Amino acid sequence: MASTDKLKICLASSELTPLAKTGGLADVNVALAVYLHQQGHDIRVLIPFYPSIETDNLNVEPVANLQNLAITIGTRDFFYSIDVGTLPDNGLPVYLLRCPALYDRPTIYTTSADEHLRFILLSRVAIEMCQRMQFAPDIFHCHDWHTALIPLFLRTIYFWDTLFANTRSVLTIHNIGYQGVFDANIVGDLNLKGGELFLHQDDLHLGQINFLKTGLLFADLLTTVSPTYASEIQGAEYGMGLDHILRDRSDAVVGILNGVDYVEWNPKTDPLIPQNYTSRNLKGKAFCKQALMNELGLAGGSEQPVIGIVTRLVEQKGIDLMERALPALLTRQNFSLAVLGSGEPRFEGFFESLQKLARTRVSFYRGYSNKLAHWIEAGSDMFLMPSIYEPCGLNQMYSLKYGTIPIVRETGGLADSVQQIDADTASGTGILFRDYDETGLAWAVSRALELFENKALWKKIMRNGMAMDFSWEQQGEEYVALFRQIAGK
């Protein structure tokens, strides 16, 4: 395949910003798909048509020959249709799978007994959509457990179709902690007709079927969202029980750091922040800081360091470590906290109690506000991400662009995107700590507060971070190169 040949790609996922989102999976999918589309590749994106999807600006239309179709899953027939809409900001066409029996639910994910059917359908329809459109993709790009069965189905149910003779499958692991594990009694719903031998036999004997594990066994290429995470998940500590499979397939495992959408996240043009600014003129950042402090009721002026936190309040994000370390740090050190997030009631309660104890120094917004997220990135001096593990992470890269110094644990994408500050050479972009304990976090925060006192050095570090480029123009080409490589085989 020549380097100038355009690729044909079918990307199937459970989430896509802004239509359906619970986390970073949706952001990465749309950013990569838009990049590929704008580079002239023929990419067909398929997601379920959840009732929560707002269609006002999508210009949704039914796709000819893809209406009122039937598919048998297990012993049941499901009827579905496919419509197509266009994302208004970038022109990306998105195919929407309508199946009221499975997708007309109040949430994207459920705990219903038929949850497995919802994503078996998505995986199979991705293939059948291509069949009916006579679209022979070079790549089926699958994301997390929700579409991880596509590689298996290509080798079993649809092995006969020469349309896919040269098609290769790529499975991207966004977070290996979510695997889609179901009781083995669903095996009939896979319609493998004797192909059960393809399933992981030890799992079957244990009475379970693991969708992600199945994808790891059969995808032609496995990617994940940072080089360090690709290495970490091949070890027992971070592999979540799948490390042995990943080690066996280590030649097929590649880590590509996620890109950042600098159209949305750029202090020079951000319409949501109080004042725009650049690395050459940082006066706007000082204005944003004071505006943030005023908005949140935080006392102090420009000399009061502000640490921002925007996160899901779950254990993976290191909230239990903050729970143990932050009260003592607030007592010993002079800084303020601007916290935005929601999640486990225990952690929400922790930040609510912390705010009550130090109302003029701690602000906690329970829930999510896109505007406030941008204000915190622009108005904070530092951004805290002490994750237990972090496949990629995006907020630390947003922070760098906004001149907000990241304080992060040295893991996954955090380790790949933040460089340790060396005060002697004025190099680096943030503070990294390795050990997941109070001592490590306390050291990192104290080190940041110490460096903050050296204004000349601090500005140099801010500008170092703002000069970093994590755009999809950089990261997207890595995917294209990989796709070309395996499509040529």
C-alpha cells in the first residue's frame, strides 16, 4: 500500500463526543475519527442511537437499504435501522444504530440482564452494515470491551465473506479495568455454531465469558492510549488478570499517547474563560486566577497558590490518597483547592467536609460543568492528578497548554506527557512522584509550592508546558502509520 493511499476504516464504539459520553473514550474516538476524516480517509463511525442523543444539529437521515432489518442473536430476532447524521463542527458523518428494544434506556450502560446483547448487536451490525454497503474496510477499529467481539465474529460468523479478505482488526484498550465479563450461559447468544472452541476455555470452565479478553486473543493489532500504559498492562500489577495474554502478544501491543483537541482547549482562543492569554503574554492567566477565586469564594490574591482538580471521584483517580494527605497538607501549607467532580458518595462526602472545614480555601462543585472545568484549567497554578493508574489522561495535557503545572503520579500517560522539573536548568514541565502513599503526594505538593515562590523559574516552567504539542496532527499520524502497516499485510 503506497503511503499516499487513503484508508477505509470502520470505527465502532459505545461512545462518541458530543453525542454519547461518560469519559475520555468518547473524546478520543471523535478526535481520532475527525482527524482521519479530514485527512481524506474513508471512515465510517457507528454508535448506538441512544435516546439521550440530541439530534437538533445533526441533520439525521435514514440510510437507504439499512432500514427495518432483522438479525438473530441467540434465539431472538432483533429489528434495527441505521441513520446517518453529521457533526456540525467538523463535518464527520456518524452512523446511528436504532434498536429500541436494546438501546431505549435512560443511561448508556446498564446493569440489565441483556447488557451483553446490546454490544453483541453493535459488534455484529458494524460488520453487517459494511456488508450491506459493500464497504470493504482495511481496518475495523474496535474500542474497549463493547466492540471487542468484532475480531472473533470476523473469524467465525462472517469468515465466509470475501469482502473482508483483506480486512484487519485493531482493538484499542482505553482502560483495561473494564472488561465486559458475563456468565457463560450467554454463549448461545454469540451464535458461534461450534465456534465456542475459539473462546477462552479456562474462562468457560470457570463459568464466564470475557469480551475484552476475547478481543485480545483475536485482534490483529492491540493498541492502548500511552506507551507506558502499554508496558504496565503486561505486568501483574496493572494487567487486571490479562497480563499473560498481553505478554504472549507483546509484538502486537503498541502504545500511542492520546491527542488533545486544541480547538477546544487553548487559552489563546478559549471562549469560556474570563480572559484569553498566550505564553508570551500571561497577564490573562492572572486575570483568570482572580476571577476563579472570586467566583468560588476563595480568599487571597495572586500570591495564594491555587491547586485545581477536575476528575471522576473514584479510587482509580487517587481520591483515597487525597483523602489521607490533603487535610494535613492544608494545615501545614498555604494553598487553596478548586475541585470539580462527582462519583463515589464517600469521596464526594470527603470534599464536602473539607470545604466546610476551610471554606475560604476549598471549593467543591459536585457534578460537572464544562465552563468551570475550563476556568479551573485557566485559573489554577497547579493541577493535581495522583492516579493509581492512568491509561492516558487528558487533563494533565490541558493543564500544560494553559500554563498550569501538573502534579502527577508517575504512571501511564502521566509519565509519558509530564517531564520532571529540574530547577537548576529550568527544564521540565511538572512534578512527578512514584510511590502511591501520603509521603509521595506530600512531597510533590510541597515541591510545587516551593517552586511557585521562584516567580522567574515558575514562568519558565509554565512556558515549557505551553510549548508542548500533543495535537492529533502528531498522534493521529501514528495511527495511520500502524493502520497502513497491518493493512498492507
